[in-house]
Amino acid sequence: MKILYGVQATGNGHITRARTMARELDQAGIEVDYLFSGRPRAELFNMEPFGDFRCLRGMTFITHRGKIQNFKTLTHNSLLTLIKDIRALDLSPYDLVLTDYEPVTAWAARLKGKRAIGVGHQYAFNYAIPVAGENLVTRFIMQSFAPAKHALGLHWHHFDSPILPPMIEPGEHAPSVPNKILVYMAFDDAEHIAAWLRPFTDHEFYLYCATPQPRDEGNIHFRPFSRQGFLDDLATSSGVITNAGFELVSEAIQSGKKLIVRPVKGQMEQTSNAKALAQLGYGDVITDDDRETIRRWLAKPNPQPRPYPNVAKAVVEWIQSGMTQDEATLARGLWAQYEF
């Protein structure tokens, strides 16, 4: 079997999930070519698991200080380039297309009649999950961005639907360092975040951002993007401050880290994630630079770890079996291994 795997690279969560899948696909002996879109190749890092991958422009969104810039997003993207790349993509060598919400591979598969499977958090929005900030436009975009006939949605709860648990690597086991907080807010200005957190001098904040070298300024520790460094700091932290993306929140829940999120304004997926997180009781939510809420959150104890099953392995085995089970049976089998 030979697979083309498309990955949306706007944020690091999709790539993190693809690394988990890449390991299981490799162990299963499946030949895979990887295609990434939504971010320039020069801005990607720790991409060794994907070999000689391809990179296309795709579609993305532009943010400033935690808010989507609609006009800049519209002018930055090129629909003509997207259509050209979709038409030019040769799918003849492949038995199957996997897409983690990546539009070029998803639309090429649909237009050329190639079997495709969508795997990702966004596909959970096909079902009745907690949603906030939705309108007709956001619903249309969510359903049309990267369509797939077989869609495996991922979420922190099944919500009585055929939704799978998060697809993440097993958590690192290390003693938590009291008052060490991991901060990753990719859509905010790092200096602005540092100024917001600096007054909490009894805590050490490890802020991952686009800095060329590690640097320490009092209780703020700026760290460049590094997957292993990030995992090491996550393992030893006592809490996580982040936007309301899916993958890091899943890692924090699994590792038993207290969690507070600030969703990107105008991003329906993130506002919906924040609503689900609060509804499930897995973390706190803020909408602005609210220091008093942060102060109360910092004093909270850590929750218990909630390890997830090996979803990537189950999905690869499902693919190898010819997808003889339906998605609902696959989901039930995985949630049966999880302790709510």
C-alpha cells in the first residue's frame, strides 16, 4: 500500500499529530509520501520523520495579538494557486489519500475519485459537539476546507457520536517542578505575553516563540521552537498557558497539567474548544489579559493524568484491514480503553 498524507501546517498541532501517525505507518511497513501546506518550508522544524516531503502554499489565516485579521487573511491567500495545485497533484501512484485537514490533497482526491480519509480534530465538527461563534460562513468553511468521504474526528469526549480520542504520543513521565509554567501562544506577540506574565514573580514561565536563541529575562524564559525541548518542559511543568488549539491541550490533559486557554478571537474552532474544555471541566478559559484569573489559576493544584489509548495505531490497523469496521465501532473500542 502506498499513501499520500496531506497535513495542514498553519499550526504545529497538525504536524504533531502527523508525527504520531508517521511512526505507526512506518512500523506497519506502509509507504508514505508527505505533503504540507499553509506555511513556508523555511518555517518548518523537526521534520525528519517525514523524509523528502513536499510543501505547497495551500491556505492559512493571518493573526495579530491573538485575533484573526480577516482582510490580511483574504489578501494573503490565493485561490488561483490553490486550484492550480489541486489540478496538478498526481494521485495515480497512490492507493489512498490521508488528509489532516489539508485542502490540496483533500480536494484533489475528491475531484479525481481517489479514496480519501480525513483524520483530525476539525472533522469532529461534523457532529453535535459544543460549538461557539458559529455562523453560516464558518460552518461552510469548516465543511468545505478539506472534505473527505471517510472522516475521523478527534475530541476530548465522544459526545455520543463516532468521534475518536485525541491522537497524541504517550506522555513523558517526570516529576513536575513547582511553579514552572509552559507557555505557548503561537498567535500572540511574545513580548506582549511576557509583559502580561512578568508580574507573577513567584512563577517561572517557559515561553516558546519565534526567538533564534534561548534567553532568560527574570522569570520569563524565551525558548525557540524545538519539539524535544518543548516535550521536556511540558513533562516537568506544573501548568500550561496556551491558545485553545487541540493538540497541546490534549497533551496537557493526558499529562495531568492544570490548564488555562485564551482562544484566538474570531476563530470558531478555538472558541468552540474553549467551550468544550470548560464544559468538561478540563481547564479554565480567559478572553483577554486577565491577571486576576491567572493569579487564581496559578494557585490551583494539578489534576490527575488522563492517558489516552494509542489512537494512531488503531487507525493504521483499521486502514490495513480495509476499513471493515465502521467509524462508530472503531470509536467505541478506543473510548472503552479510556477512564473518564
